[in-house]
Amino acid sequence: MVLDFKVPKEEGDPGCFNASVFVRKVFMSEAFCDLGANGNLMLLSTFDRIRGLTLCPCFMDIGLVDGEKSTPSKMVRDMMIAIEGFKFKINVIVSKNKKKHNCPLILG
């Protein structure tokens, strides 16, 4: 018996998109989801809006796209987020970046 499977057509890299995200019942408007990123990043000002998260030590430097270096404040481990009804546990680096950005959360 020979099974004939059709291989789906490759559509290419979807790149990045925005998604509505809840963190501990706090609506984060739209998080920037970058499928090519290697980590999750949150600004310290966004962290301050969310109650009940615990910061852990984090020893690394982050190189941002605009060439700026950002020294992370700390890291949140096992933070629960909800996107479109699906729940995920993620680790997030909390950055002390002083610039004002429109994006509260970057998911990689």
C-alpha cells in the first residue's frame, strides 16, 4: 500500500507581527513578536505596571538593532502570558533602557 502525501507549499518567513498579550491579567496592548529574535525583552517601565513578578539576577549585555547597548536590570523567570487564549511560560529580560518606546514587550 502506497500513501500519497501532499507536501504543503512553503510560504516563506512570516517575519514579525503584533499580538495582543495579557500578563497576570494586565493587558499589554500589542506585543511585538519577532520570529527571528532569540529572547524576550521587557522595559523596566512595563515591569513596574505588573504586580507580583519576581526579579532574578541577570548578567549580560544586550545589543539593540539601533546599535545601542542595553544592560539588563534583571530577569523574570517563568512569567505566564496569554495570547489569543493560549498560555505560555516564558523567561523575560527586563531592560533599564531610558528611551521611551511604543512597544511594551518583545517576544522572540
